[in-house]
Amino acid sequence: MTSDRGRALAAVLLDIGEDSDGAPWERRVPERLAAFTSSLPPGVRAGLDAADLALDAFSLLTTARRAHRLPPEARARLLRRLVRLPGCEALLDSVKVPVLLAAGSCRHGARAVRPFERADPPLDLCPSSDWPDTHRVDAVVIGSGAGGAVAALTLAASGRSVVVLEEGRHFPTRELASRPPLDRFADAYRDGGATFAWGLPPVLLPLGRGVGGTTLVNSGTCFRTPDHVLRRWHREYGVELADPAHFARHLDHVEELLGVAVPDPAVLGRNGALALLGADRLGWSAAALRRNAQGCGGCCECVAGCPSGAKKAVHLSVLPGACAAGARIVTRARATRIVTEHRAGARRAVAVEAVRPDGSVFTLTTGLVVVAAGALHTPALLRRSGLAGHPRLGRNLAIHPAVSVAGRFDEPVTGPGAGPNVLQSVGVDQWHADGILIEATAAPPGMTSFVLPHLGAALKREVDDAPRLAFLGAMVSDRPSGRVRGAHRPLASYALHAEDGRRLLRAVGHMGRVLFAAGAREVLTGLPAHPAVTSPDALDDLVGCTGHRRLHLSAFHPTGTAALGADGGRSPVRPDGRLRGTEGVLVADACLLPSSPGVNPQVTIMALAHAVSGEAVRRDSG
């Protein structure tokens, strides 16, 4: 967006006009919106541009003035005309999220960050522009996230020379501390956080891009893989390494690397306290969530990159050890192809080709390629490499679809004067056997806007009142009903199973009951037809008459698109992590998970990566 672009969106959706005599933050919203949308992918940016131009055109046709130049009464009349047009209210609702992100960051600003007085541990980083055109190495790891980091450490510690290729760049803690959360969010996520899995309904699926992968921008919540999930993988999928008795040592290793512990109660925050209170009054099971963030000050900005260095993302906890053992990380390097040759009757990986930002290509010759580009990008890379012969590659996508609700309280829950808050502080696992996991969530300013109802002046009042909202999110252990297509730019599609949809609706009811039990006077449902209720009974009635296609979904845990297993017809990857049909290719990321783990998967992914890379070391040593 340029110059006046974005002003019509701000005027119509938030009642912020040129002659507004409101608070100073209002005047900053159009500029903030323009800066944020510049980071979004071209298609999304074009859609927002089109919506902005269409609103201005409608205003000119009906009032002879641009939307942001109308007085407040005329803006309100314009909005009333718009919502009477068929489908227009739903369209406006779909484009208000970036407007709310900009408005929230302007209105509530960044929270104070408690200094964390320790320098980042050293990494051996080299930008691709400085890397030679050809290089020989024992192992190439593609991706520096949860799985890639552990594989790099395991291989480097065994004495092998290792190069890690990372498409993004490095984000030092000093830089994260110096920038507002929304700026970091736009920079550290692929496509500015606007990745979607397409379907009915579509699902927002943000992916991190930088050294550390999505661990750079996740919540820091660390669950061990549930035993019943491991037993299923062991018995139904023939994954010997998933035997709970043996897999425990891999989980222990990962937890030690990350420093997983229960956070200090002093930083759980009021959002978490309300979740515990509501669950206790209902007699439901709930507890503080274990995290990899000892020393956390509760600034609640994990999803935009921790500005204190307390959250031990893998670039602060695992990759330093890999580099100390000799691994090197090449940044801004997009792996384009795994080169293979036929030797002794078998196809074998012999090199990786990668491209620099200027389009020039460099090559790493190697005998082992570890693919850890994530559940969307690993299948695409394998297709580009001619290694997509297995019919199940790209299928079996599970995402942990999630919904959020908010409770309105009389006193501030977040913001100045409310004290510290951990981003994900408390888990309510009363319904975990039903595949529903509820987590108390408090995000940075502007990033808790997804359930805010209304449009125009009423929506602006909701932005003002956001600090008095307590948020809960729920995810379900879903059937793997998605798919990733494409080779150059992966396209994810996801068909929410009807039963998973019904469980998400039940989760809305459960979360509302927790908030009402904690003293909320109103619950914002996130359901467009009835965005707010004032009693548990009203919420139950609403849930009972709502179809799952009306849900606003997000998801943060794509898994399963190159699942491991003993059945060669069902699983593209062998039980030990080796890609079927090609020697010298190991998969070590979220793709491996045969089914939804039902919990935040970082620890599971890292433990699987430790198991399969350790097996590779033992095979080669033997």
C-alpha cells in the first residue's frame, strides 16, 4: 500500500478518519497498516489493496467523498449500507485481521521487557553470498528448525562435517529486543505469517522462517509425547523407535537440551490465574504448562521472537552445540534440489543445490542429506528433486486446528499495571481424552484481535477494551485430512473432518464455561453470527446450532506429510527415518509424525530427529 492506501480500510472497519479527534494512536494506524502489509505475499497484499480501493470507490459513488474524509456520522451510514450488501459483511470480517493487528500495536504498544543479561551463544554463520560455489561435506541438513538443529548436533558430535542450509536469516536477541513485536512478526514469519491451508473453512497456518525455524516464534510450550500416541505409532505403524520405554531417553535428551521446566508462578500472569480459577471452580484438571524458558520475565512476546533470550529456541540451545562440534550454518540459502545418481543398482543422493538471493546457484557434494524443511516444504523439495515417487508423499497432513475465545473481565488482564503474562501459561486437560487441549494464551498487543467482534466504532471500542480480555485457545487432535501439493511453492489444502469440527465447537463451549466460572461477564465466541454471549446456557445454545464451517480456524503444527512407518505402501519414510527409494536421504522434521500427537509437537519432533539421526550414525559406524 502506498500514500493513502489503507485509509479506507481503517475508516470503515475502525471508524478512523482524517478529521478524527480521537486518541493519537488512531492517526498512526493507516501508516502502521501499510508497513505491515508490505511484508505480506503478493496475493494477500493485492487482495487488501483491492478491498481498500473498493471501499473508497463505494464511498465516492455514494457520498462523493473518500471514506477517510467522511465525518463520523457519514462513515457510520456508509458502513450500514455496506453490510446490507449480500456477502459484504463476511468479506469485511475476513480483511479486518491485519487492520486489527496494526490498530492493536498502535493502541497498546509494546510491553516492557525485563533485560536478560546474557549474550547469545556463538553460532558459525555464513551468508550464502559469501559461501563458495562448490564445497564438499559429510552431511547437509536442510532447515535449521526443531528437527534440523537436533540432526545437525547429533551428526556433528559424531565427528562428521555438517553444513546447515537455512532459507531465512539470523535474528539475534539484541535485534529482537530493539523492534516492536509486529515488526518482528512480519519479518520472522514466512509470507508475513499469511500462510494458509485452503479449504472450507480456510485455516491460517503461520510458519517461522529464520535460524531456529518455527522454534524462533513459537510459544515455548513443551509437552512430552503422550504414551498412548507412541504406543499407536509402535503397534499400528511398526515404528520400533517409538516404543515408549525406549523413546523416553530421546525425550529426556531433548528436555535437557531445552531446559524444560514449570515456569515461575510469578510470571504466569492473570490470564493463567483466571484459567486455573475457572477450572478449579468447575472441578476440571488444569496445571501450569512446562516451557523451555527458564528466567522468563513474562513479556508475552514469544510469537514474535523472544526479546530477552529467555526462551531457548534451538538457535540458542541446540545449534550452538552443533557449531561448537564443527557444524556451519549458511543463511539465506534456499535448497532447490537434491542431486541423485544411480550407483550399484540404487539411487543415491550425491549433492544438494541451493540458490542465493541474487539467483546464483551453489552446490554441496555429500553422501548424506537430512531433509528438515517442515511439513509443507519438505514434500515440495522432494518433488523438485524427482524423489516424489511414493503416492503418500504430501498426504496425511494434520495441523491441530484451533479456535479461540475471550472473556471480558472488570479488571485488566494484560497491559500496563496487570503484571507479567506468559504467552501460554496454563493447560486445561480435562477433555484431552476427547482430543481437546485447552491452553490459556496471552499474546502481544494487537495479536489477540482475532475474536474481536463488530465493525466501525464498535470495533474500535473493542480494541480500546482489549486489556480486560482473558484468552483461551483450544486445539484438537485431528484426523490427518490435509494434503500438500506443488513443487516450487507448496499449496496446502485441508478438509476439516466433521467430527473434528464438532469437537472444536465443544471446545468453544468448554472454554466459555472456564471463563464464566472465573468471573467473566461476557464471552466473545469468535463465531460471526453470535459474537458475544453473557451466560453459559446461551453459549451452549449457540454451540448447538452452529455448523463447523462457520468457525474461524488457525493452526500452528503441520505434521505427517512424509510419515515414517513399516508399511511401504502407506509410509514414504522407513521406520528409521530413511526416505524410501533413495539411499542417503534422511527425513528429520514434522513430516515424520504418522498421526497427530495431540500436544504441542516441538519436543516430539526433536526427539524423533534425535532418534533417526542417531540411527544414521550407528549405521554408518557399523
